[in-house]
Amino acid sequence: MKISRIYIVANTSKDGSLRTLAVLKAWAQLKRIETVLIDQDHPHFSEEEGALIVALGGDGTVLRAASIFADSAIPILGANLGSLGFLTQVKAPSLTSALEGVLHDSFTIEERMRLAYSSPAGSGTVLNDVVITGTSALRFCELELLWSDGVVASYPGDGLILSTATGATAYNLSAGGPVIVPPAACILASPLAVHKLGILPVIFPAEEVLLVRPHTNVSIYADGDMAFDLPPDSKLTIKRADTPTRLIRMASAPSFFHVLQEKLNWGDQSKREGKSGG
């Protein structure tokens, strides 16, 4: 891939970020590649051929970059400044080596489905999830989820998480939802502390249009950020967004289940190895 311009979204509060930024800019200067540091949420940018986004920080920084460029087809390379991430592909010290690999086409691009949410109070898109929860300190709320065949279920409890496969390892997982391997395309609905027996997470086809109808005041959170409140009997529509997020995947990057094991002790592999070796 010919790189002509790199848009940089960086978490400058993390240790090593300024040093990595300096190395990245020096490398780009040697390659005669323009660099643009993004310090606002609605920048002016061009989608010319050869544009690339580098998200420097962690998974949260990749989410921010994906939000800023939500309507763009520019691919994102995530570089982490800490531990392994589900969205970051390389460690910061290896960033320029990874960019050399991009220049030599040693990468693939994963298209990650985004969700679009809309209501009279506001709209937007997310890469991870939309969370509907109560506005009171107790967080209790009542809502219904509907799809093309009618009512899916009513949810009296703390609310509902509507997520993509990318978001399945985020809030959804802590709420007891399933792991979904990206880049699978689907919409996952996971209840939050529902006050009913037998209400389980549901996975919908990617092209389904879902409708949430609250019966109490609720708050809407988009990828962890407060979006707006909705009054009773309003409507929130959830569907597949028109534009996916395009993530660069390096050939040398750790696999999804390797990251799952490192971050969340998936499968307790080390314990099993210890027992088999005894």
C-alpha cells in the first residue's frame, strides 16, 4: 500500500506516547509521508488514496479513532502503549516496522460492522455497543425489544446491551453474553440484570432492524459515552451502519484467542498445562 498521509489519533496521557509520536513523525518524514495529528472530534480530512489512520494508545484510542472517522473508509492501524488489546495490532516499539509491512502489502484489512442508532433525541454509530439503562441511581428501567416478527422480550432490570461482534468482548461479556469472533456480522442483545427467569442473550442477523421501546426514563450510552436520555414510550432504532470500520491486521499480530487468553484467562490454558505436566 502506498502511504501518502497518516492521520494520528493519540492518547498523549499514556507513558511513552510522546516518544512514539516523535519516532513515527521522523519515520514519516524520511519516507516523505505527511502526518496530521488529530486533536478534535470533527476534523477536516481527505479520503485520497494512500491515507491511513494510526491510533496510538489502547483499545479506547482505536474506538475514538473509529468514531472520529466513522463515515470514512480509511483503514486504522492500532498501536498499543500497554498490554495486548483486542483492537490494537502492534506494540508501540514495533510501529514503524509494522508501517514498513503496510508499505510492502504485508497485511490484510478486516471490515468490522458498526451499529447505527437513531431516535428523536439523537443519532450516531458505534463500533462496540449501545447501552440502554435507567436514569435513576438504582439504574432500574423497563423496556421492550422488538424486531420484524414482533416483540422479542420485555426487560425489567438494569437495561439492555446491543453490541456488535467487536463489542462482544466488552461490556457484553461482563454481563454474561457470549464471545463472538470478529469479523462476524450480527447484532447481539444482552440483558443487564433482568428481573425475569429465562431471558437470555439473543443474536440477530446483521440486516435486522431492532426497535427499543422504553416504558421508563432511560439513558443511552454509545461506546461508553453518554449520548442522550429518552422518556417513556419513545423509540430507539438499532440497525447495521452503512459504513464499517476498516482495521489493518498484520500477519504477525497475535490471534483473537491468544488475546482472549492473555487478557481474560480464556480456557485457563496455563493451569491445564501445569496439571498435564505433573
